[in-house]
Amino acid sequence: MSKVTTRREGDVLVVSLDNPPVNAFSAEVRQQMAAAIEEAGESDEIRAVVIRAEGRMFSGGADITEFNSAPVDPSLPDLIDSIETLAKPVVIALNGTALGGGCEIALGCHYRIAVPSAKIGLPEVKIGILPGAGGTQRLPRVVGVEQALPIIVTGNPISAKKAESIGLVDRVVEPEKLREEAIAFAREVAERDEHPVSSRRTDKISDTDPDVFDDFREKHARRLRGQEAPEKCIQAVKLATELPYEEGIAKEREFFIELVSGTQSKALRHVFFAERQAGKIDGLAKDVRPLPVRKVGIIGAGTMGGGIAMNFLSAGYDVTIVERKQDALDRGVGIIRKNYDATARKGRMTTEQVDAAMGHLTTSLDYRDFADCDLVIEAVFELMEIKKEVFGRLDEICKPDAIMASNTSYLDVNEIAACTSRPENVLGLHFFSPANIMRLLEVVRGDKTSPQVLVTAMDLAKKIGKVAVVSGVCHGFIGNRMLAVRQEQANAMLMEGALPDQIDRVLLEFGFPMGPFQMADLAGLDLGWKEDESDSSTIRDVLCERGRRGQKTGKGFYDYDENRRRAPSEEVNEVIRDFASRSGKEQRDISEEEIRERLLYPMVNEGALILEEGIAQRAGDIDTVWVNGYGWPPYTGGPMFWADTIGLDRILAGLERYEGTMEDREISTLLREKAAKGEGFND
Ligand code: T1G
């Protein structure tokens, strides 16, 4: 079946792209489209061309899966040049999203029209490269540097309306009229003598403010920290204002080849495909269909309950929140409203959308209001006996095919399910705080969870915009189990002489947004701490007893000024030294390399144990959990991909070197075997 077809509409040639699922510009598509452009060029009857696409979007860009294979002609830059240099006007009709190479094709066309829902962008930087088919040279020439820089360097798409306002799109037309309007527009412009050629334009770049590039670097420094591609993007756009097009495009190509063969791009492409793979459940019959879910119940209007509810409200589900006391309910609903208002103030939602979401919310003090819910999620206190009591009541109230889910972050979902008469309808849905923001959702599959309940949960996750990863039942599932191992090492190194900010700095330099002790101060050192039971038996005890309970008390492992800026605390270092000497621990200088290896290598080892036990389906799932839930820097690919890049033999050697510090944790057999064979987890 051809992926590109042509049809003559009088003197207009309509070229249609149809390459599901995302109309990627694979080699076959490029060859067929080049032939279509040639056909238009050779025909005297044809006076103009329309390029359009079938399906829900125009194109997701170049075919990323081809990056690792030998290039096939024509390249995308060559195809775009053939469109741009055609002696007849080419109008592109964007039926939906046009990203990467799809946007660059549009920039090579002489005229662009789009439907209102179209999103247009150059997200290449998100996979560690830069637009490699003229985007860095043509976009600034069409919209100016001020508009082009954020599109290219952040990789975030813009709306059709915005694109029209900055001159990237000539017209916005209703979807049902797109094809005919494009043909009419093509006929109209065919009358013109001249047509705008993006690569020839200089009107938008001739008086570029030379400081715009440094200003942009400064403004975005924090977010772009550690990444190679954004800087190359800025340099390429700058060259567009300094060099003739031919020289600029040659530099773009040079940067592209350098980045695409680099580790960061390989890591980010791994993350891209691993996130999509995570949504697939191995070994499940293809015909298992999700159950219908219209109404969702949430137990608990606290931070987690409220955040979880917002996901479903924003996606248009009816939500019933149940609390024990009216004031807790009012407080919870108040926070939901406040969060929505804040989102609207940032322009990420309209007030109409906020009102619509809040309109789906019902509150109650009575569990019986869950009787007609398709799904009930409990977000109550993290204690097994409370969980069991809640699920016992749900079992009595919920309708036969209702799904009962626990938002537990650690506890045994099988034990929770066992206290119902229908464990096949029970699973864990582990959201991450703030639940309305964090993309990750660990879907915890109990031993008796039915395939249909699992498929329903994965389908729902996609509908509420989450990246779902299936985890088996173990303490802390995938993410928290590995986090516990890292924290163990962090605490151990404190006793051996490393200081909190020294340990945190190692992870910050590695690319994490914060280190373990900053995280502890943010969450609160008194989380799960009971003052009346405190006996100074841990460093945390002593700090809490001294009122150092974290950022909220202005001091924890760090001291905080009024702007919440942190500073190391000599009092804390003294507590640690005192603790170490009282427990007979010899203190010594610990190198940054040892700190990094002892924080990260045991995590990789725990990941390997998680794979061995079948808790995670694949290494990419573990990477997806850590990148989307725990701030692991995506440009290193996640813990398992990162381990592959530095070599499992080196990880193993490090683990053996530090074996004495890993308490009773065993080194994974899978890791040993793969290291011996020179293999990786993601091979
Ligand atoms: N190449 C190959 N496969 C792709 C793809 C692409 N560009 N985009 C998506 N897929 C696959 C994806 O893996 C999944 O496969 C299926 O399509 C559906 O995707 C020269 C070099 C377009 C917004 O970075 O952001 O152009 O799991 O589940 O949620 O400058 O996909 O079903 O087997 O994500 O509706 C730049 C990447 C390329 C955009 C659709 N483009 N794609 O989201 O579906 S580089 C991008 C996306 C480039 C030029 C350079 C999203 C989407 P499977 P999906 P979705």
C-alpha cells in the first residue's frame, strides 16, 4: 500500500501522506513524496501542489527508528529542498500536529494552512538532537529569532493560533474545510509571480538583537543544565543570523551528526521508546478489552487524594471524594480549587475548563456513595490495618465489577486484596506527589489481579496523561525499593565521614534535581516520626528532637534563609560526628567518585534483582520509573541504560569493592551473568 498518493484536482496536484500511526517520514515516504514532487514538476497542467495527510496528525517527524541504520536517499533535507525549489507554489495543509521533520517539511513549503487543533513544533532537542532538515535555519527566517529560539531549544510545540500570529501559518481553517480550502488557496497563489521561499528570507533576522542568545542561555540555564543539544540549537540559530543559508545549513548538519551519534541522544531515544514500551503488558492476550470507567471514587481528600482526583476531573470523569470529617473534606476541595486556579493563572487551563472539571466533583462523608463507581482509589494513611479496614468496607459496598485500587507506596497489595472476596478486582495505583503533576503511575499487579483489571488501569493511565509502568508486588515496588537502597548508602556514608551537602552535590552534578538530604528536608524529617517514642537512636531522631524537622521549620539537614536558600549546618555535622563516634564508626575522607558509585551502583543491582524476580517486565520500565518519578536525568537514559553505557563489568567491580557496605544485600546473578558476557540490560 503506497504511503504517499497523488490526485489531480484540475490544475492542482494533491499529495496525500498516509503512514500510520504518526505519518513518520520514513525512507519509503520520502521516496514516494519525492516522486510526487517530481511528477508535479514535470507536468505542464499542474500549476500548484497541496501536501496533506490522513489520520489524526500531519506528522511526528522523521522516523526515529531509522537513526541507527544507514541513510537512504532522498534524505529529508533533499526532499524539502526539492519542494522549496519547485517552480510551482506548494501549499501544506496541516490536519493536526506537525513535529520535527513534519514541521520542517511545512517550512519548505511556500504556504501553510492549519486546523485550529494543530500543534506545530521542533521537539528534536527532547531526543538529544537538533532539527536536522533545515529547521534551525528556516524557522528563524520565517518567524524571527525571538520566536524561533524557545520553539527549537525547549522543543515545546505551539498552537495553530500562535503560529498564525507569528507568521508561521498563513491561515487557520476548520477541519471539515481543510482540503478544499487548501486547493482553493493553491489556485489563488498560483496566480502570483513570486512565492515566499523560507531559506531565502532575511527580513525577520536582519536586525536580530545580538544579546538575545546570551539572554536566552541565562534565562533557561537551570532547566538546560547538563544537556548538550540545547546549546547546539542556540548556536545553530545564531549562525542563521550570521551566515548565508548554505553555510548555516552545513553547520546544522555537522551539529546533527555529532549529536545523533552521542550518548545523550541515544539515552533520550531510549527513554522515548521505553516510555511507550512500558504501556505494553507482555504475555497478555491481545483481545483483553478495558472495562468501561465513567465514575471514580477517591477515599481521602488529603494531598494525595486531592491530586489524584484532579487527574480524573481534568479528564472529564465524574469523581466522588469521601472523607471522614466535613472540615477535612472542605479543606481538600479548597486545595483542589486553589491548584486549578493557579493552573489557570499560568494560562495552562481556561476558567471554563476549571469550572467544567470542578463540575464533575461530588463530595461525601458516606462510603455508600461509592456503590455506583467503576473504580475506587484509596489514599488513606499508610498503615496496613487501616488499608484492610477500608478494603473490607469497599468489598461490601462496591458493585461486582468495580475496580478497587490502593495508592499505597510500599505495602503488600496481595495482603490488602486478600481481605476482600474479589482479589481479582484489586490492584495498586501508586501515584507520585504532587499527583496532579507527576507523570509516573506505578500499576501494581497483585498475584490475583485479573488481566482485564490490569488492562483497564493501563488504559485509564493513558487517558489521564500518565506514563504507566507495571510492577509486581514487593516492598516499595520498583521505585521506592531502589530508592531505599540508595538512602541506605547515603546514611552509611554520613557515618563514615561524608557530609550531607557533599553527598547531595554528587547527585546534583550527576543531573538529579536534588540530593537525598535536600529531599528529606523537603518532605519533612518528622514524616512517620513520633515525638513521644523518639529515643535519639537515629540522626533523624536527634535532629527532630532539636526542632530541625526540615524546610518547614527553616532547618533540617541544612539551615534555610527566608528565601529557602539552603546552607550546610555545622550543628548537623556535629550531630553526625558525635553519632559516628558513639557507634564506634571511624570517619574518613570519602571521594566524590566513591559517593557516586555507592549511591548508584547498588540501585542498578537492585534493579537487576527486580528484573530477576519479574517485578519489572523489562529494564526500560525501570528506566521509565526513575526518569518520570524520581528525577533521574533523562539524558543518561535511566539507571539501567546508564549502567549499560558505563559497562556492567565496571558496576560489578564497584559492587564487589563496596560489598562490605551493602549490609545483607546480595549481588544480582543476572548482573554477574550479563557482565561476564559483556551484555547490557537493554540489549
Ligand atoms: N519515529 C518513529 N516512531 C514514532 C515517532 C517517530 N518520529 N513518533 C512516534 N512513533 C511511534 C511510537 O513509538 C509509538 O509506537 C507510536 O508511534 C505512537 O506514538 C530531521 C531528525 C507524535 C506526539 O520527536 O512526540 O524529525 O509504541 O504513543 O501519544 O529534524 O509520538 O505504538 O510501537 O507517542 O499520539 C522528531 C516524537 C523526530 C516526535 C504522538 N519528532 N513523537 O503521540 O502516540 S526527529 C519527535 C511524539 C526529526 C528532523 C529530525 C509522539 C506524537 P508504538 P505515541 P501519541
